[in-house]
Amino acid sequence: MIEHGSQEPIDILFRVLLYTTFTKPSTYTLLQSSLGPLTWARYSHHSYAEVLEEALERGETLYTGAFQKPAPKLGTSVAYHNHLVLLEAMMGDNLLSQLQNAAYLADAFDALYTYQGMGDFMAFQLLLNLSYTPLLNFGENDFVVAGVGAQ
């Protein structure tokens, strides 16, 4: 079971971004069991990377096999490092405020879409995940991004 922990908006956003980055419950629970409460204030790139590296050395996979999730090119050849850098950029760019001030769900999508590696599918998937939290207050029929098959 995934423990929710702090209900502070910044921590809710952080956990959704973290979970959506790997989209694999076992990776999320590994980080939680190794590092304690997953909060933005306690986040350390080094600590998270160390846990993920050790998991890889044990032969564990970090990502789900459900869909391809290429890492953005953000300074390293290691996918999980680049994904952590992306997460850090999103948290550091005041994404929370952008989401909370969005007049329309499309505005929230646009805020997500601007980040490197966030194409239509990834930005919409993240938007859906965020819509299950108290951070966004829009209906599920307010906005949709048609997938390649629907197009």
C-alpha cells in the first residue's frame, strides 16, 4: 500500500510527479521504505539516486513496462538521473502555483507540456494523475488530448 503522508499541496505535487516519473508502485514503495516520508523538504537528488542505483544493481527495474517513457536529455546518460532533474525543475519552477491558478484544465496541461520530455501523452497522463488530487478542481470532461489512435 502506498502511504500518502503529508497532505501539504507541495508534497502532494511532489509525490504525484515522483510516482508518475516511474509509474511503478514497487519503485515508489522502495523509495519510501528506504528514505522515509516522501516530501519535497526532505528530497535529495543524491539520496534518491543512490536508492535507485542500488535497485538496478540488484537487477530490479525502475520503470513500468506498460509504455515507453524516454528520459529527457538533461545532462546525463542515466535515465533516472534525468528524470530526477526534470522533477526538480518542475518543483523549482513554481509549478504548484501555475496549477492552482489555472483557470481551465487546458491551462494546467499547457503548464505541464512546457517541460522537456512532456509530449501530449506524458503531459496528459500527468494531468490525469493530478486530477485525482485536491490540487486541481476540474471535471474529467473539461479537457482531453486525443491519442494517436483517436486522431
